[in-house]
Amino acid sequence: MPENPRFHTSKREVQSPWEGYAALNGGFWPPTWTLGHEAFASARVDGILFPSTKNPAGICLLIFTGRLVADATHVTVHKQDGTVWERLP
């Protein structure tokens, strides 16, 4: 993930440790928390894909469960071009 000018973040920052961050940085949230909060607050996304810190080839999916429809039976993840990338379960 190269530097993203839209969110002013990078792969290094997204994969940085968050445990204890606030205590070491004057109570400020870790960049990943800020990014997640802003994404949720935008109401334009229902989740975030991000690189795994434990598996360099892995991708993690964070779903904002508050945005799920009450009777939903699955989650569909779309590519940027609108095609279906994955359907869970």
C-alpha cells in the first residue's frame, strides 16, 4: 500500500502497533483508530480491507456491524469496479 494522499496514511502506519499508543502519545488515538472512525463517520463505507500484520500475504476485513441489515444472511465484498470479490458465508 503506497502513501494514500486521500487518507494521508501508508502501509507502515496502518501496520504500526496500537497497543499502548495513547499512553505514549498524549492520549491521541493510533492512526488506525482515526482512520476507522473517519471511515465509519463518512457513512460511505460498510467496512475496510487492510493488510495483515501477522501474515504478509494476508488481508483482513473489518465490517461495521452497525451497518448490517437486521435480516441479512450474507456479506458481499465488491471490487472497486463493482464486481463481486467475495461473499460471506
